[in-house]
Amino acid sequence: MKRFVAVLLMGMAVSAFAADTVVKGYLVDTACAKDDGKKPGFGAKHSRGCLEMDDCAKSGYGVLTDNQQYIRFDQAGNGKAKDFISQLTKRNDIKVAVTGTVDGSTMTVSKIELQ
């Protein structure tokens, strides 16, 4: 029984360590990433105004990396992104560092910071 508990605790510790992934790129909504994410320079041109538009906000948010990979936020991460956007003073070139856990092309967000 002690061995089982030790293995269980070790597994939990490894899972907690995996949450320390930082992804850097541009904060972009999913609708725009799908339509324009592969265009050169799109991330830097994407605007706060677009992020706040109803259709864009409803599509969700994510990070567009420099190699044009889009990593979508989970539901809670979308809420954190909305809070982050509401406090922004920049109008475009919204480069961020997002901390959380990446599972495939989806990210569970713990923190979003402006770069």
C-alpha cells in the first residue's frame, strides 16, 4: 500500500511539473487565425479592436507562434484572455508569453503576460 501511495504522489508531482510550459507569440482570436494566420506578419498587425469584436471573441483565443503554429486556449483560458485584453493599452503587435499546459493544439492557461 505504501508503494502505491508513493507511485501516486510521484505521478502527481510529474503532472504538476508539466504545467510550466511557456509559449510565446501573438494573442489572436481563433476566427482570424483560421482565416489569416498563415499570412506573413499577420500576428503583429492583428489589433485589440479585432480581439474585442463579438464574432472574434466568441471564436476564442490563442497564441500564434513565430513559426505560424496556432495554440488555442481552453474555456478558462479564454476568460483569462478577455480579462487581459480589457487591460491592454496597446492597439496592435500584442506579443505575449503564456504559461500553462499544452495538450496537442490546446492550452490550459495559468498566466498571460505582455512581452
